[in-house]
Amino acid sequence: MDTIPPVFWMIIVSVLTVMVCLILYYIAMLIKETRTTVVDARETMKQATKMLQQAELIVNDVQSSIATIRGTVEEVNQSVLAPIRKIAGGILTASAFLGSLKKNKQETE
């Protein structure tokens, strides 16, 4: 009994073959799952790109609205507030002039 029986070798080779086949099967399943994950990720990226484009359009619309509002405010400032400031400046000048006349009149008395 110096030699190992052939059945024993057949069992060892069979077990090793089954293990290698299982490892290859799991690698194949991993590659398959990775492929579906990549496809899903591509679809997600396409949707994200569409959402970013829509967000960019919304931002552009808001910026144009803000520019319109800014122009309207500047028009109101030029047409309403500027004349009011000029009138107020004239009134302050007249008030200061009258105040100085009144002060000069009191000093002379």
C-alpha cells in the first residue's frame, strides 16, 4: 500500500475542478451584474444631464427676469426718484436761504 489509490486522486481532481468552476461562475455573475449596473448608471447619468439642462434653462429665465426687474427699477428711479430728489434739494436750499435770512434779521434786531 505504498501508492495512493486512483479513486482518491479522482475525488481530489473532481473537487478542485468543481471549485474552479464555481469560482469562474461567480466571476461571470459578477461581470453580468457589473454590466447591468453600468447600463443603469448610464441611464441615470442621462436623466441627470436632462435635469441639469432644465435647471440651466430655469436659471437663465430667472436671470432674464431679474434683468427686466432691474431695468424697471432703474427706470422708476430715473423717472420718479430723481425729480423728487431735485425738488427736495431745491426745498432744502430755499429753507437754508430763508433760515439764514431769518438769522440775519434776528442778529440785526
